[in-house]
Amino acid sequence: MVIFWHADHFLYLAEQRGGEKPADPPDSQPLPGHPESSWWHEGETIHGVLKLEDLWIELRTDLSLQDVQRISDTLRPYEQLR
């Protein structure tokens, strides 16, 4: 899923059920509060990978790291939202 805000910012989310953690660069760091996660910069884009139960969530955005943290903190499995 890709979301654009007035063509100024974007957020890309993808999920993968199970398997190995998607590759991340050696200089990536964990997101606070998400031990099975990592984030890193590529130019103006923040990339993130985090584990949510049996899903790997990949995130890319040009939002701030604070926004990435807030988004990560609110993600829930679909079954919990019904």
C-alpha cells in the first residue's frame, strides 16, 4: 500500500507472512520499543522493517523518524481490528 499526502509526503507499507527477516544494511538500528525491528536512511527516505506477530512489515517514507515511531507503535494485525 502506498499513501501520498498532497504529493508532499509518502508512506509505503508491505507485509510478508513468516520467513526470515528481510535484509537490512549493517548500520541499521532497532526502533525503540520494537526489539525485532530495524530502520535506516537512504537519502531522504527512511526504511524500516519490524516484526508484528508472524508478519514482517516493511515501511518506507519521507516522514520524520518520530512519525515512523508513531506509525510503528499503532500497527496491529488485521484480526485485532475487526
